[in-house]
Amino acid sequence: MAAFCSGCGKELSAGARFCPGCGKAVFSAIGSIPGGGTGYLLRPRTERKIAGVCAAFARAYGWDLTTVRIIAIILAVVTAPLSEFAYIAAWALIPEEAFTPFVQANPPRAQTAPAQHTTMNGNDTH
């Protein structure tokens, strides 16, 4: 399956770490660590409830996001306020994922010729 850059839409070669068109760093959905994670701690812009700290750990290590959130809540209750300080520190230290505008996968094709419209009597209206 071909991979494409989320920034410029160019096709990426297998194992590419940077886009040849725009130079943006490439993070694949199937990571290089055994759990299926990316190995990079980045707070995503989607899948977040507060700051994306739990989602960052879940993506990086290939863990289930719901399980990470439940463990975070349990730790927040049991080890308060230490866990809250750790969460705030992670929020400040883990970089946020770059903003990428929505890129349509299959843009509409331009029409090659204008459609011919005729009237009831067969005369061309153009």
C-alpha cells in the first residue's frame, strides 16, 4: 500500500523518514516497535480529552487508549497530587503534533468539455 505525505500529498518511498517534496517528518501508523506504536511521543490534535498526554503514550507504545486513560485516572486518585504534577509536566514537555489541513484523497476531476444544453426544439443554447 502506498503512503503519502500528509503535508503536500507526494508519494513516499518505503521507509522514508522525511517527505522528498516538503521535507516534513513522516510518522507511520505502523511503527518500528513491537507493540505497533510509533516510538515518538507527540500529543495528537485528535483523540484528546484534555491535552492529549494519554493519547501520546498510547500511540507511542501501541497501547489501548482507553486502558491508558483508566490507568491515568486511577493514578490520579491514588497518588494525588503527584500524578497531577506529572501530567502537567508531560503536557508542557511532550511536543504537539503539527497541524495538517485536511487533504482530500480523491479531488474532483475537471470536466474535459462543457456539457451541451439543448432546448425543447433541439436548438443549442450556447
